[in-house]
Amino acid sequence: MEIRRFSNGDEIALFRTFLSSVHIIASHDYTHEQIEAWAPPDIDPEQWASHMREQRPYNRHSFQKPHLSI
């Protein structure tokens, strides 16, 4: 396992991780309305990727997929 800053090219994996975390994992703890406000179905992937490039979050990179670390 490696913890590192966001790198260009991480966008797609992080976007998928974000959406699945909100819509699948968090769906047990939040209402449908809260989920839709947090990660709306019409979210623009490029706008989200641009935001990640600006924020440069830390990522936990495993041998399979990078994961967003909050």
C-alpha cells in the first residue's frame, strides 16, 4: 500500500470510487435526497475531475485500485 497525493490519471478511478461510496455504501445511512444532493446522477465527470486536480487529495494506492482518502 502506498499513500500519495493525487496524480493526473487518477480521475476515473477516484470518480468511480466516489460514486460507489456515496450511492452504495452511504445509502444505508442517508436518505435518497441526501445521496442525490451529495452525488447527483447528472454530475459532470470532467468538472469533478477538474476539482480533484485542484484539490489534489491524498490517495491510498493498492495493487488493485486507488481509493480517495478523506
